[in-house]
Amino acid sequence: MPPRRHPAFDGRPAIAAPAPHRPVSPLIGRESQRLEIEAAVQGLSQGRPAFLEISGDPGTGKTALLAEVVRVAREAEIAVFTGRPQPVDGDLAFGAIVDALDGRLSVAGGEGLHRLPAAQRDTLAAVFPSLAADASAPPPPDVAAPYRVGHAVRLLLEDLASSRPVALVLDDLHQADAGTVDVVCRLMCTPPRAPVLLAFAHRHRQVSPRLRAAADTAREVARLRLEPLAERHAGVLLGEDLPARARGELYRASEGNPGYLRALADVLEQGPPGIDEADIAPVPPWFASALAAEVARLSPLGRLVVAACAVLGDPITVPSVAVIAEVGEQDAYSAIDEITSHDLIRLVAGTGRFGFRHSLVRRAVYHNVSPGWRLGAHARAAQSPAGGRVSAVETAPHLTRVATPGDHAAVALLAAAADEVEAARPRQAAQWRRAALELLPYDGNGPDGENAQAGTNAQADGNQRPGENGQAGVRTGLLLALGRACEAAGQLRQAGDALAEALRLIPHGAGGRRAVVAADHARLLHDLGRSGEARALVRTELAHTRDEADRAALSFERAWLEVSSGSPGAAHANATQAVRIADRLGLRLLGCAARGMLAVSAVLAGTPSAGTLDDLPRAAAVLDALPDEELTARPDAPLWIGWAALVLERPHDAIRHLDRAVAAGRSAGRQAVVSHALVARVAALCAAGLLTAAKDSADEAVRAAWLSGSAALRSSVLAARCLVTARMGDRDALRRHLAEYGTPVVQGWPWALAAGMVAEARPAAGGPDGGGTPIEANGLTRPAADVWSDAVQPEAAQWEAAQPEPTWWKAVIRTSPADPAIARAQSSATGTESGTLAATATGTGMGTGTGTGTAADLMAGMTADLTVPVIESAAEPPGAARPRSASDLPAAGSRSAAGPTVAERPAAASLTARERQIARLVSEGLKNREIADRLYVTQKTVEMHLSRIFAKLGVSNRVGVARTLYATPTTSH
């Protein structure tokens, strides 16, 4: 069947296309090839010819490498002639050779060729337009035969190189005509007897077999094969302005190809291109032009079939393509062969299917097709054109473009396809569910009583079908699934909108479903920085629900919102209620999550008790007995048990639970839970001294937070990465990470944790501001260090009074002598490891006080720059001996026979507990580095504290500190 007469391509030339403008990449990651080029150019000085063959896939940088050949040759004062095939009116004979040398011959005319024999001059005149007028007589019929031209060009190059070396640089020889290929092959087989460099580039999959064989067998040919870039080189190519998380995603999407990498980077502002792609996004104009030129080289049938391939998408089957293109199968097979020879599509190994060489190629071809023909092709594809069975996933992309409202079969198919791809491609699933919702008739009203409720229950049971009574139930099910997919894809705002609409359709008392949706919506609002709306939503739902299971879930959600907003006292009350109801109803996972929350909120509020902490080992045992599959229903259960273990200085137990939280969060598509768990895991790994693992976890957290779509979560994970980098001593990387982190905003816990991590990490960067970067905390901008030192310094009263409600660190300071429950909880967790407990203004700070002191003593480890947070707790594996630390010293407030305690001395009144601790070590004669090692902080932190101690005591050296605070009064005789 002949191809259809109407063109598939919109207004493009049928054959000819100018060579597109292609950006030339800088030579990054090509050092070995650069050395080969320099060696070849230097070899010309000895009067010998040289050959450079540059090959690789499209976009790997062949043109850039040829540009380097030109640059190096010109620096060596070598005459350079460059050319490429010029398909203006079809393939011009000897096109690349003529493009390179005709300009030089037109300037010199025939005067420079007098040394050549007359027969060779006639041959050259038949090839080069600039010499045609100088021919002595009409040339014989075979004067331009390839073997004659090859010999004449070799003599011409020898003549040009008689005065100085010559470089002939030819690009895109995979598009060259047979005459050009013959000349190049003859030059390699019979090299010029002169210093001539022949450098040529081609795509190895498209090059002619003759040129391939000649290059492989010729002697003294330097073969430069360009492979994909390494990730570190791709990062340099993209530049530091692009965040590291985006660089990594773009590298994976580009497969290391520099051309694809640049194309993806050029459209990054429109969203992550090529990554979890939901639709066929456009490509940059320069890339579209390059592909248009490639497609223009195809025959009319080839262009029609490649357009059908772009509509069909990967995988490509010939029978389906034939029906979409409306051509016979035999014609389709012939066209597929042609398209494959041009390397637009490739055979998938081990199958009878084909695929585009990259998704960008398909996108460029797709957008080059006229829209009317494209829609008709989608309609044909949606009708299972090949006559065989087509999966829902293969049909869905076409239905989204051609289905009409009210098509319930299309709704069901799109929903099934979304379910199938959601785990791997959540953004694609979200797009298909949006399309399904647009096909459902909807009057815009809310729940319609019994019908809506019936539809809701039927959809939840999986029995509701489109078109039956309960249209609102079908819509509700799609909205909930859409919210889940959008959250997994990092589209939090769209996820929140979907859940808000679903919540409007679900009546109160809908069998627990409304409570779950309300809790998920509240968490999304909180992650979007709308905590007030989130808490108001949960309060409203609690006021309207009477179901105890719903009240337990909502109470736990309210506790999470309160503790995250810096109100651990309110969180403790709500977590207590959730625990009671969960125990009464046998809700094991919710009970475990609520117990973890209860322990964390109690510690942060400074009110730990035996009843609060003694249940933790039992909750941990329940979680350990559950299979991983059950945790996906509530991945926050291992998250909060992990946090509880962490604040009780049980880092190894915390790591175990947090690993399960990460896995469960990923399985459930809960990127926010994954990010929270990874941040906590970084802190636990640092506490355990496992810095390499902590770095890996921080890098993983950065990617997870990016996918979550939450700016607050990204702030937390970037702070964790800063801390780990500071611990590992990489100052240059730390400065980059701090710049990416920017100005921290304290919105409660755990975002105060982020600011605390940065406050500790910043001095290690060696910047002039030390820990003085301002933090915006509850609407007041203050230095980072001061936010934390205010927890224990009297001068904080005025700032704290401005807070809308009592900050939780006040409760810690007011706590009565410590409850023995803390020590019991620490020792009973496994019975093998004991720890100490403290709390700080961030909810993560762990002091080094003993387990029997007051809460104020527990705060003694608190410093202005978080030098002793939980990640500084110097925890060891179970059974290991704890190294000597500041807690092993006599307490700062202890009394000796020699005189009053340090705290009782007037000069010590202005010092914080940490400053007294450092002053004590100074008086013992320890150097700054020794103090830093003893306290597990950086040397710069010690220096900062010493400068404050000197200022407060009015002394100028270490001896003055010792005399002022620790000198024993002498008795006069």
C-alpha cells in the first residue's frame, strides 16, 4: 500500500534540511582523547602523516573533539581545512571534500596547482566548482571516477603541505556520499607523503561498511571512541548553579550522553524533564532542529512510519505501526529497516520490538508531526489496531487524547493502567487519573447522602463500576488514588487539592475512611508549611467523629502536628489518648506509633515518667515481630519508635527501626516519611560513629526530599548533609552545601533540628561568621547560636516572652529532679547498653549529664552551637566501653574540700554549663584539639567558646581562666 498523500510532518521539507546549529560542549571527561590529538599534531613536525578517527553515538561530543583538533592545529600554525556533507539539493558528490578545500582553491585559483600533472588538474577541475573555469579542455567521461579523484586529492594535499603542515578535518561522515567515503579510504590506504593530518568523525552505527573496514585495517590510525561521561564529569558540565540532586537525576535520564544532558538541562525550568515523564514534553529548539534534519533524510514512507512510531511510543511493534500509519505491513517493515539504519530507533535485544534510541528523540519526532494527523493516529492506536491483545498501559496514553466525557470504559481502563504503573511512574499514574476524572460527569456538588455513601463503600470494596449508582463513590476513589500518586511524585499541592475534594465528597461517619483522608490531608498541609490549617482540620474532624478508631488515628495525627510545631506538651496529651484507644481496640501499628510519639513528646516536654517510657521495649518487640508488608499500612510506626530510641541514646536500635521505616515508606509511596526517617538515620549513624554510612544516608535523603516536593523537608535533609560533611572534614564540600541550604527557618521540630545541625556545621566551614548565620525563629530573626544558647541562659527571658506559647525548652529547665524512669527505659531497651538522656531546644540535643541529675543538669551539655547534640553522644555498639568524656569529670557544680564550687563563684555566674565544662578542661592544661576530641566537637567550636569565656571573665589568656575559676584560696600564716 503506498503511503498516504497528506504529510505527517507539518510544513517540513521533504528531503533537504540545513545543518542545524549544535552547541559545542567543552571538553570535559575527554582528557585521554585530548592527549591523542596533541600527539597526532606534534607528529606532523617530523614530516609524517597522521590519522584521527572519532566515533560515537549522537550527542557524545564528536564535533567538540574536532573543534579541539582545529584549535590545537592552529596553535601549531598548521593550515586547517574543515568540511562536512552538505545535503542542499540531495547528496553532492564529494560534498565534504569540496566543502573543505574549494574555498582555498577559489582564492588561489589554478596558480597553486601548476606543479600537478595536467591530468590531475583536469580531475580536480571536474570535482571542485572553483576550478571548473580553468579546465584546459572538456574532461573525459571518467575523469571524476572515485579512484582518479582519490589520487588527485592526495597529490593536492601533498602540494598544500609543501610549505607548512595541513590538517583536513571532516565531520559527519556517516552522512557522506560514496565519493567522499572513497577519497577518505584511499587516503588511509595510501597516505600522503607529507605532513598531513586527516581527522574525521562519524556515528559508528550509521557509517558505511567500507569506511568502517578501511578505518579498522589502516595502519597508524588513532581511534578515539567516545563513551558516556562519568557522573562526576556530567556534574562539572552542568555547573554548580544546578543543585546536586537535580544533577544526579539529569545524569541518569541522559544516560551520560552530553548532548542529551544539555537538552534536558535546557528545559529544567519546566519541571524535571525526562524523569518520571508524565507526558511527551517538548525539547529545546536546537535539539528539535537537529532531529528534524535527521528525519528529513528519510524517504516519504520512512517519515510517515517514524511519525507513527512516535505516536505509538516504546515498545514499537511493526503490525501496530502499520495500522497507525495506514500502510501495508511489508511497507512498514521496509520503512523500519530504513529508520533503523538512520539510528532513530533500535531493535530491543532478544525481542521483535523496537525502541527510540532515547526518549528525547521520540519527543522531538512527536512534536514535529502535524497535530491533526497525530490525533487521528492516537485514535487508531486506541482501537487495538493490530488485532491482538493490548495492555491497559499501552492503550492509556492514546485514550487520554481521544476519549470523550462519559466514556466509562475509558475511565476504567485509565484507572487500571494507573494502578499498574504507580509504583514505578507515579507522575504518569497521576496524569492518567486526572484524565479519568475529566471523563466522569460531575455536577460539582458534595456528597449526596445514601447514594454517595453507597458509592464510597462499593468503591472501597473494589465492587463499584463506572455507570452504576454511586457516581460520587467512583470519583472519590479516583481522587484518593490521585492524591496518593501525586504525593509519591512530589506534587504535594496537587495531592492536597485531590484529598480536599475527596474529603468534601465523603460524608461524616463513612466507616473510618474520612478520618484517614483527613489525617493524610492534614499531613500534606503541614509539609506545605500550612500547619495552622492542618491543626484546624484535625480539630474539626475530632469534633465531628464519634468512632473510637477514627478518634485514635486523628489524635495521633494531632500529636504529630503539635510536636512538629514545637508544642510537645499538647502532643503528649494527644498521644496518650491515641495509646489508650489503640490498646482498647487492638490497633497494634497505631499503638506502636503512638507510644513512640508519646516517648519523644515526653522527653521534649521534660516530663518523662515510668508509664511513658516503660512501654517502649514492648512496642519495639511488636514491631520486630511484624513482617515488612504490614508496615506499609503505617510506615510512621517504625519512624517514631526509631526517634524514641534515638532520643534515649540508643542509636543502633534506632538505625534498625529507621531502616524499616524507610523501606515501608517507599513501598507506600510516602516520600515525606522516607525523608523524616533518613534524617533521623543520619543522626543515629553519626551518634554511632558510622560517618560513611551517614553520608550515604544524607545523599539518599536529599533525593527523597526532592521527590517529596516539600521545601521544609528539603531544608531538614540539606542540614543533615551539612552536618555529616562537617564531621568528615570536607571543607570545600561543606561550603557548597551550606550555600545550597541557605537561611534556615525554624518552624518547630524537626525543622529546629535542621537549624541546629547547620549551627554546628557552619564553624567547620571556616567562614568569617562562624555560627552567626541568622535564623528566622517564630517570626524573629536571630543568630543561629543564640537560638540554642537561650535555652540555658537567663538573658533569654525577654525573647522567650515574645513567643505565642511557652517554648518547650522552658519545660525542660523547670523539670524537677530526674525521674528514674529515664535510666530504666535506657537500660531496659536491650539490657546491654546504657546511655544518658538530655533534651535541647531542637528536640535532638542530647547532653552528657548523668542519668540521676536534674533536668537542668541534663541541659548542661547544651551549647550555643549544639556541640553536644544526640549526634555527639559518642554512642558505641552494645557492650563497648564508653570513652572518657566531659561527663566523666567532676560535675561543674560539685563541691570540694578546697573551696566553693565553680557555680558558686561570682565569676562563673555568667558562664553557661558548657563554658564551665571547657574552662575546667583548660584549667587542667588541655589544648584546644584535646578538648575538642574529649567533647566530640570541632576545634573551631572550642575556640569560639574560649573567646566568649575570656570576654565574660575579663581575662586575656588561659591562665586567667584557671586563676579566676579554679584557684584555691590561700590561708595567711
